[in-house]
Amino acid sequence: MKKVLITGAAGFLGSHLCDRFIKEGYGVIAMDNLITGDLKNIEHLFKLEQFEFYNHDVTKFIHIPGELDYILHFASPASPIDYLKIPIQTLKVGALGTHNLLGLAKEKGARILIASTSEIYGDPLVHPQTEDYYGNVNTIGPRGVYDEAKRFQESMTMAYHRFHGLETRIVRIFNTYGPRMRLNDGRVIPAFMGQALRGEDLTVFGDGLQTRSFCYVDDEVEGIYRLLLSDYSYPVNIGNPNEITIKDFAEEIIKLTGTDQKIIYKPLPQDDPLQRQPDISKAKELLGWEPLIGREEGMKRTFDYFKTLSTEELQKTEHRDFSERNNR
Ligand code: UDP
């Protein structure tokens, strides 16, 4: 049985990756320090013999007994609210954590895939974003801790590839959504869905004309899986190119949830990218991959998930809004 180590395994993407690798018959070693992850996302796997969980912080030395075929490094806070709350950990997990995992991959002769992000393009001046665009990042802004950690992570990974001949893969993940997103992570989809379910108005930041392109989690996982098994070592964008303004998106959510909430406008957080859309030509060509699940279907599935959450869970998210993002 092939063995894979997945870091950030109790998080949104990490937990879906665990499910996928279990389904493919791998032995899965799941690692998380549970700062932003939640064991609820993987508790259904605990009974399986092919699954193990280590509660460990990857910025500390990592010891895994036995052989390892693949490593997927998905540990990191991944929402603007989290970077503001835990900026040092965000920098450390992208930098020191990545270094430890590259060292582990070298030691085990394992192939490693690291989770990079569209954030490395910053507030992009090239649209849509192709992999050869170098980006426009404010190193010292509130998002800099995430963006620069991820940029460093890419450099470090390429250095291990070139210097040590390590088998490496780099996925640049664009906005992804689906069940198990944390309701209070501050990202726009859980924020709007939480607001709709609590009967509150939807908070659009800025004039709402900024754009994003949202990819359903199953599509994202399929792209990542194919990239891992490919023989391509340079970064590949994986995301859904279907772009929408945040204002139009808020209107779609109001329609979907059947609520009569209004849209209210709040200040735009600092360095919030004005536009984002992946160019996925590379993924299409190299991996034969493109997203299959449209926003209507994906959002319906995601809303069905949020509807299953208890009132108590829903209330916990009430006090987290833009002011928390701006006033730090
Ligand atoms: N956003 C919003 N209202 C919210 C949360 C976010 O209008 O309650 C906006 C945010 O300013 C950004 C977009 O939605 O322009 C996506 O934000 P998110 O934090 O989900 O992701 P990112 O900015 O990292 O793409």
C-alpha cells in the first residue's frame, strides 16, 4: 500500500484530500496542530486501519516511522482573518514547516506537493493570471505574511528540486469552496451563507466590483491529485475560471438561500485584490483537467452543508466581520 502524509489534514482542503487518498486505497498519515483545523472534518476516518492521525505542528521537527511515498503540504491558515489573527504562525508554517517537510521528503525519497496560492500574484496587473506572471504583492501589508510565506515556499521547493533532485510539485490554488469550510473563517462564502442563515444582511466590502473565480472542492482535489501523479515540477494553476463580481455573487446567494436580506456595504480591506481569474491552459494541457461543477450546483451543495450546522455553531460567527480585518 502506498503511503501519503497530508499536513493540514483537519482543514477544509486537507480533509477532502484525506478522503480522496483513502478512496484510492492509500495509507494516509494525517497531520494537523488544530489551530485552524477541526477534527470533526476527519473523525469519520479514525476507524479505518489505513488512516492515522498525528497532532503535530509542522514547524517543529517531524518524525514519521517507516516508508513514505508522497507528501502533500496543506498546513496553513488560509483566510485573511486568520492571517491577521496568527501572522507569525502563518509565516512559520509556510517557511519553516515547508523546510521540515522538504527535508522529510528528501530523507524518505518521497515526492512532495506543496499548496501554493493565487495570492502569490497579489493584486494582479495581468488578467487572467498565467503561471509565468510574477505578481504584485505588498510585502509589508496584512496579507504579506501569507503571500510572502507562500512565495518563499515556492522558492524553497524549487531549490530542493534543483539542488537535491527532489521530486516536487507546486499547485497554485485559486478560491475554492465546499462543505467543511469553517463558518467563521471570514471568507466570503461562509460569511454570506452564515449571514443568510442568521437572517442578517450580506456584507459586501468596497463597491463589490472586485472579482473572484470560485472552484468547487471536488474539482480542486481532482486537479491536485492529477498534478501529484504527473511529472511536471513547475507551478500549475488549479481553479475555476468562471469569474464574478462580489456584488453579483451576493445577489446569487440571496436567490439561492431564498432569503430577503439586503446587501450592505463595508470598507474594502487593505490590499484586497481587485480581480482574480486563473488561466488554466497549463492544467488542461498537462493534466487533461478542467472544472466540471458549475457555481449553481456547487453552491447548492455547499449551502446544504451549512444548513446542517446547529444554531449554536451559527451564532458563534456573529462577531467576526470586516472591522476585525481592518483594525489590527
Ligand atoms: N468579501 C465581502 N464580504 C465578506 C467577506 C469577503 O465582500 O463578508 C469580499 C472580500 O473583500 C474579497 C472577496 O469577498 O474581495 C473574497 O474574499 P475572501 O476573503 O473570501 O478571499 P480572498 O480575498 O482571499 O480571495
